[in-house]
Amino acid sequence: MPKQSKEPCKKEACDIQACLSKNNFLPQKCRRVIELLQSCCEKCEYNSTHCGSVSDLLKQKPK
């Protein structure tokens, strides 16, 4: 049985950083990867240090 990572959403958080870097740090251009992080955080019940900032990123999404 695979051991669960201590930081289950690290990959998604890194993907967001890469996307933001490529897109002038505009969260609206990285909506898909932000949503992937949110989904990961929901699955792990926010038991990852990388989930702390997802709510701030989601607030910046265009309506």
C-alpha cells in the first residue's frame, strides 16, 4: 500500500507557482491549477500546509 505523503497537495501548489510565474502573477490566468489545488485540499480535508492559501487565491478568481 502506498504511503500517503505528508504534503499531499505539494505538486498542485508547485504547479500554481509555475503558472503564476509564467503569467505575470495573474491568478485569473491560472484558474484551472488553482481549482486542482482546491480539489486536492478537499480530498485531504485541508491536511496540507499548501491548503492555507487556496482560499485567498479563490477569492481572486473572476466572477
